[in-house]
Amino acid sequence: MSPWSRRRSLAALGALALAGCASPAARGAPHVVVAGGGFGGATLARYLRLWSAGRVAVTLVEREPQALCCPMSNLVVVGQGTLADLTQGYGGLTRLGVRVVQGEVVGVDAAARAVRLADGRRLAGQRLVLAPGVGFMTDAVPGLALALARGEAVQAWKAGPETLALRAQLAALPDGGVVLISVPRAPYRCPPGPYERACLVAEFLQRRKPRAKLLLRDANAEITSKKALFTQVFAQRYAGVLEYQPNTELREVVGRTAQFDFDAVKADVLNLIAPQRAGDLLHGAGLARINGRWADVDWRTLALRDAPGVHVLGDATLAAPGMPKSATMANQHAKVAAAAILAELDGKPINPAPLLINTCYSFVAADAAAHVASVHQWDAAEATVKPAAGAGGVSPAASAQEARLARAWFASLRADSFAA
Amino acid sequence: MHAAAWLLAATALLAAPVWAADTAARDLAATCAACHSAPAGTPDAPPLLAGMPAPAMQAALTAFARRERPATVMHHIAAGLTSAQIALLAQWFESAPKPAAARQAPQGGQENSGAVLRFLESQPR
């Protein structure tokens, strides 16, 4: 390196360190633009800053002023905790020098690795990372969008106002009333999530509305995650209050009535979770190429296969075999992507064999939880990541100990992802 | 050879496109951080791993993988790691700096060392 270029890089480093959010386009520092400040986007921003020792400038664009975490949100639905417990600021990332921009991405220019914001701003970098989470296909079921708009049905599948709306509806449920939870066809965000919610709502009904019933209607042929555990819990803890029915897909919604193939269900609370696809910004940009729903990425880099320099993380990807759409997995995607982006910016080879580890906890009651874990190793022959043979598994039973571990897991995942 | 030329040659070697072992270890270790980064004082938190002696961590992970050691979740994870990956992780964490937050937090060191001991000592559930 010539003394001149060395001096220039040191000046760039100094400027970044001093200003924190110095204009990244200036001074020649590589710049990465990240759209979406959930677990994936935040983790990516954090690890790019840490691993480059501040040498790479990172701009994180997020619509909301703070993140609302989905893990633990089912507890809030049944009154165990508040939205404040799920709220995560971006101060930790800002202190690491990430430039956090609040704004809504309305356009993606993949060729220029740029995004356009609703207020007209344009952000471009050497790399563009899209982490939009999931979008909801509410138009896929006739009447669903209208019922959701009118508040006759609620999804509460992203933490926020709908979480509180569902909680309020449950609190107002007459004893002897009916709650319906409808599970969309996989893949959807958080495979065990609907069954966790069913358990917690069933427990809530047992305690507060003992004559009420919960119908859990599942578009899938069976419970899609932690099947043995939930089957056992449904039968043992919630017999008589929870009725589970697989192979039952929501077909239409009219008022407070949900139509299935063979019957109609009139319920007091309709928690109808819509089928899902990659978040709207990805879908709108035509980058969700798999069935028009999910992004097709190379698992060694998380780069889109047909858009060089554009990476997609988290729930928006077409998952590799056995890979859940989870906050932990988005965190792990981000680390693979951060390492690959830095290697490429340095002109070095990427990690030839990435590893990802997933651990997720589900509550089956307010004081009992269980985990599912899996390890995903690169398989060169199949050019994908696959669950490691003989590894992974589910807790044999839910326990109070794992409920405590679940809370520690949540704290750790937030700290690791958001520099909290 | 002129000293400056030597320096240039050495720099070129260091920058040669070889995927460095320390990056491999760094990337592996980052997978653990999702669960092993709880702020000091978090009840029931898995231990922070930085600074653990390598032989002890290697033995612990190997025992978890063989189900010779009680665990709630670590047996599910360790069984998915190759012995080479376990060795790399153990070496990395032994020399990894402790996170600033853990060092600065009052009593954090004490609690973390307790968690480390629980991790390293076989303990009935």
C-alpha cells in the first residue's frame, strides 16, 4: 500500500470513528446499504462494523423508529408482558457507527445496488442487502383482506398494534365464546408459532374463560414443528378446550364467519394468519423469483443468484432443506452474508463451507417452554446447506427450566443482533 | 533485496487470497454468539465463551456430542459439529477477548465465571 493510500484510509477510518454517521459515500470507504432492521438486517449491520473494524460504512434503513421483536410476542397476546418487552432500539448499532435512517423503501434498483425511499432519497452502495421479512398474501383468501381491514379478523403475525388488538379481543371474549386460529400452508414465519399461540390461548381460556373453546385449524397435513411435543401438550394440558384439525385450509371469510372445505366456523375471535411470501419491497421489485414468493440465494453468500451484489436475508429467502424462518436463523444468515461481503470487498475468497445453528424456544404455558435446535452444514455436492445428520432435536418435554432458558435466549439474541 | 521491497513482498503474501484459518474460526464462533451473548446479570444465561480454556471446551463439546454429559440443548448442537470444528472453536474462544459489556458490568465477571464453571463441570440436571 502506498503511503498516500494508507494515509487516505486512516483519514477515512478517523472520520468514521469521529462522526459515527459520517457521509459514507465520502472518502472512498466501502459502503453497504441494508434495508430492514429486524434480526437479520441488524445482525448484518453489526457484524460488518465489528469485523471490518469500522472500515466498511453501513447504512441501515428501517421504516419504524424501533424494532418490535416477534419472539415472545405470543406471551403478550395472553397478557404475559407488554409491547415494551419486545421493543428494541437501534442505539447500540448507532454507537458502532451504523448510520440508521428511518424511512420507507419504495423502490429497489438491483443493478445499481440502490434503494429509493418514500421521501425521494436514494441510497446506493457497493453491496445492497434486503432483509424485509415476510409479506402477507391477504388477497389469496376471498374476504380476508376486508375482514382484517375492518378488525373483524386479526393476524398478529408481526408484533405491534395487532398483538394488542388480539389481546383485547381475547380479554373481551364472552365465557362460552369461540376462538379460531387458522394456520396457513408452510412455509410461513416461525413454524412452531401458531401452536405456541394455541397453547397460550388455551391456557388463558382455562383460567379466565373456562367455558370458551379454541379451534385450531391448520392448512398443513400435520403440526409443522415440534409435532410430538405439541401433540402431547394438546392432549394432556388442553384436552377439552383446544380442538386441533389438520388439512383444513381457510377458503373464505364473510364477516365473522370463516369458510373451510367442509364447514363454516362462526367465531367471536378470528385469528386468521394469511399465507406468506417475501416482504413487499422484495416482491414489488420482482426479486422474489421462486413462485413469485421467495428469494433464491446462494447459501455461501446469501447473494441473489441473478443479481450480483444484492443479498437477501432471513424470512424472505426460499429456505434450504430443514431450515426454519426464525429470528435465530436470520441472525445466522446475516453472519454468513457479512463474512462473504467483507471477503469480496477485500478481494479474498469466501468461506467455502458456512455453518448455521438454529435454536428456538416455544412456550406451551406461561411457565413452561421447549426448544427445537438444528445445525446446518454446507453440502458441496448439493450446493446447499443441510441439517447435520444425528444433530438437532426437540426437548422431550416442556419445562419451567426451559422457560427460564427461553428468556435468556431472547436476551442473548437481542444483544448479539442489535448490540443491545 | 531492498528493505522496502521485502516489506512489499511480505505484505503481498499476507494479502494472498488464502481463506485464513482465523476467519474460519471467527465465522464458526459467531454462530455460537446468538445464544451466548446475554448481558451480564441475565438469569439462567448460557455462559459467555471468551476466555474458556481450550482443552476444557473441547472436552465439553465432545462429551455433549456423545451425550455423555447432561444438557438441555447443547447435545443437539454439538452433535452437528465436526471434531475439526470443535477444535477450531476451542482455540478461538481461549484467546478471544471478553466482550466489553461483560467486563464493565458490575459483578458481571463473577456471574459469568460461575456460568463458565457450570458449563465446564459435569453437573446433574
